[in-house]
Amino acid sequence: MKKKNVYFVQVDVSASSEAQNAYLPYTAGILVASAFQSDVVKSHFAFKEFIFLRENIEEVAERMENPSFVGFSSYCWSTEYNKCLAEAVKKKYPECLIVFGGHDVPDSFDLLEECPFIDVLCHGEGEDTIRELLETYALGRDFARVNNVSFRTEAGNFIRTATVLQTTLDYPSPYLGGWFDNIVASHPEITFNAILETSRGCPNQCAYCDWGLLKAKTRLFPFDRIKAEIRWMCEHKIAFVWGADANFGLFDRDLEIADELVKAKKETGYPERMRMNYAKNKFENVFAIVKKFKECEFDRVGATLSFQSLSPVVLKNIGRTNSSLDFYKNLLEAYNKEGMKTYSELILGLPGETYESFIQGIGKLFEIGQHFVFEVYNCMLLPNAVMGQKDFVEKHGIKTVRVEILRPHFNNASFDVAEYNRIIVETNTMSRDMWVRASVFSHIVKALHGNGFLRVFALYLFHEYGIPFETFYDKIIDYFEDNPNLFVSGIYFDIKEKVEKLSRGGNNERMMFSYTGEVLWEEHEYAVLNFLAQFDRVYEEFIPYLRNYKISEAVFDDLLEYQKAVIRRPCESVKEISLNYDVHSYVTDIYVNKWHPLVRREHTLVLRDSKLHNNWPDFAKYVIWYERIGWASYKDDISEK
């Protein structure tokens, strides 16, 4: 009996056919490895290829050898590509079974109705479902016997089968089973990244996350398997590892896994770096893990202190609880004392949030000591999240727009086939205009505070005058609006125009900086680069705004002198300044929550950049992008002469 050919598609978020870096297709790999444990599957099917690069669609369809079954793993960054490829395959091979699964597949018939070339949808985790589907397909049985699928019958009707949760993780590793060996061997030009999954599931049920509706119990992969996968990654020189766990550090054994990763890097140099999604409520474990990773420069990002919102109303609406701000303040102090990086996350557009509560939340982050890196994500409406369900949408007056996904830091910012997110731009408590202002506020504050342009003044005014951080930055937006002819205002209006277009479903405008060519930058990065390029002019234009706060002349001059000197700039290795006040110790003590009055003391400071970059492209790449500039925005070697 001639075997039928099987293909699986999981295209990388960014890797084209000319890619220098790419992820191995882990999700597709574990599905294939699990399915081909079945004797029925092995006897009836031959696995041919993983499609993991965003190659030309017609060329991919042309090289397929009479495919009988093609499975597509769909995420927001691959769904439209998958649709185009699936349609091309179906046109060339009408009898081929086209199967879609993954986080972007809704638990409804919508995708089947939209795409007549798709035959079956898989819902939830896929190992058991794909195996059963292939077995049923081989034996000619009715797909109604397969759990967790929706499908189109020959009569054109739609059927949804029973939902059955997977309860174990007794599935083979695609790494250890050799499923990726041919990919690595046949692409020596690509530096590969990989996914490490040590557990699956999440005890939390946040409304914005699609783990919420799945209600999957957290399960653990065997420890010996994880150790062996880490060794495989070393042997195959995997550069970057992304941890797929929802809450790494939740279990005490995660400390041992961290030890294995550190040991592997020290002995082999691989993996070079990794990134984890850390547990929300196991701070002792996370602290210990981040400290281990810091010692070998493993995790460039550090610990996540996620809030999503600091509004009690919002947290109730989304089914989330946070620890007290005092707790986080003490935790940040502990991280800062050890020189360990942390960053925080907020989500814009959550139900119950107002403009005032949103900017106050950012101000509270600064109050507890999170001054360097914080992310504000647009709230995506995921099809399988609680928030994506019709009753939730109607209750909270949620309105969305479809926004093209762009790729920051690349010359070719657009995907060959455009991909999209659906983001929330209006709720019962936040109008679209207020959403625009909140979004622009977050970009401006990331530039001026997170990246340090006015952080020194904001700290001084908060501690000495009691001016809330959010008030200081909210009023600077008014200053831009009232003085539209300023250079700094022009940058502000560039960002505002982009955000306003997005809020109406318009094009996602590309923001580029003249000295780095066609590279796409995020909004706050665009502001930072342009401010640095017109450095003296920018501060001259800020001075009238800062003078409004009536700071004494001598203190004002020292704050400004220090603020300008400490900013890291291309081609400036050292800066020497004479001060009348000890601004440096004042600011650095505030960073570790040890405020003291500004001391008058004449002295000379020497400020050096220990990692100087003498051109814009290198500075932009290594400081703005790689270092997420909030941690690297200030000169790092400061001493008295």
C-alpha cells in the first residue's frame, strides 16, 4: 500500500526564505512526533516536510508531492499566510485534507464559513486530536468520532464534536525524536532558535488570555526529558531559547531546570540567551532564577513584574489580582540592590480603565521604583479568550479595529502576506479619543522617563514638590499641543497622527529614522533617536516647560547639566561637569527607594560610556534595540574627579 503524504506548516513570526535566524517549528513538531507513534498513522502516512519559513506560496505548493493531509498551526502572525497557502494547495490538490489549529482558530464555525478550502478545525491542545484525526482519515471513518474538531460534511453542513481536555503530557519530544535534525542539517546558513516547554497550562484565568477558556490543568513534562532537550539544544548550537511555560518558577523544580540551563551555557556556550514568562505569585523562586541567569548573562530582559492594570475596577473585570504596591516596592528594591533587571507590563484598552486611571497606573509604577523599562501593550481581542466572547464584548462596550502587524527593527517591516491583530480602541469607560491620548502618553513617557530624557526632573519634582509623575508628563503633552512649531512637538505629532490612524482602522504607519535607513522603529524609539539627533535643540525647547515649576535657579542649572550629561549618546565617550549639588547620589539613591534631601556640595563629575558606539546604526541596534534603552540610556561609569 502506498502511503499518503503529510505536511505540517508552522511559519516563523519573521523568517523569510532568506532568513539568517529562525525558530524550529516546535508546535508542529510535537504534533507530528505524537501522531507518528500510532501504528495506524505510521502504516498509512509518510511525513514529508515542515514548512517553517515564509517562502513564496506558489513555490511551496508546487514542490509538495501529492499531499494528502496538510496541517497548519495558526497564530496571529501566520494566519493570513496559512490561508493563502492552504487555498493554493487546495486548488492544486482538491482531495487534500486541509486542517487548521492553534491559538488563532476560533471555537466556532467562522473560519470554515470564511474559507471553503479549510476542511477541519482543531480546538485546544492538539496532540491527541491530530493523532485521532489521522487515524480516522486513514481508516475512512466519520470525523464525528474525533473529539475537539469542527468540520464540513460532504453535504456542506458544519459539525462540532465534543470537547475533551488533554490530561497528561505523555508525548514524545520532537527534538529527541530527530524530527528537526534534517532542518538543522540542511540549513547551515540559519542560526536556529528553539522553544523549551517544561510545563503546560495556567492556574490563572485572566479574561484577556486564551488560557482562560481552555481551563487546562497545569501539567509537567518529565525532568529527564527537559535535561535531554537542553543537551540537544547545546549540541545543535541553538542561539536563543524561548520558554513556553506560562509561569516559569511556579514549581520548585524550575530552580533545577534553571541550573541545567546555566550549566549548559557555561560548558558549551549554548544556548546563548533565553527568555522566560515568569510566575506571577512565586517571587522567591523567580528572584533566585533571575539571579542565576544574571551571573552568566543569560536573560537580557530579567524578571517580569506584571500588573496589566493598577485599577481595582479593571482587575475585577478581568479576573486578576495583584500583590500590594508596598510588596512590589520592596521587591524592586531587592532586585535593584542586586543589579538585576526587571520590567513591568500594562495593557491599554482593558474594560473599566479610564484615561485617568491608566496614566495614574504608570505614575504608580514610577512611585514604587520601576523607572527604567515598562511595556504598554495594546489589548488584543483573542478569539478564544473570555474577553473575546460576545456577551463580554457587549457588556463592556468593546470596539476594535483590525491592525496590520509590523516587524520593528527590520528593513522590510511588512510581511509578504499582511498579518493582523484585532485591538481594543474603545470601551464603556474609555472613548476612542481618550484611547488615542493614553496611547500617545505611553509612548512619550517611555521616551522621556523610561529612556531618561526628563527623568531627573520628574524625580526631583515628585520628591520635593509632590507633583505626581503622571501630572508632569500629562502636562508636557499639553505643552506640545500649545506649541506645535517646536521640533519636539513635531515628533509628538508624528506619533499622535500614527495612533489616530490606527484608532480608526487606518494603515499602521512606518516610523523610520533618517540615519538608520529603512529600519522600522517603535514609537518611543523613534522619539528617542530623533531627540538624540537634535540633542541641544531638544533641551532648549524643554526649558520653558520646566521653568514653569519654579525650581530655584542654582538647583535647576545643576539638574539640567546633569540630565544632559548623563544621557548616553553616539560618539560621546566621556563628559565632565562641575556641580554645586550632589545630583548623582540623590538620583541613584531614589532608584533603590532611599530618598534623601538634595545636598549642596561643589564637586566635579566624570561620566563615561563604557560601551561606546561611534555611529548611528550600531548605537541604534545595540543600545536602542538590544538593550531596550531604558536600562542603557545613561552613561554607566560615573565618578568624581
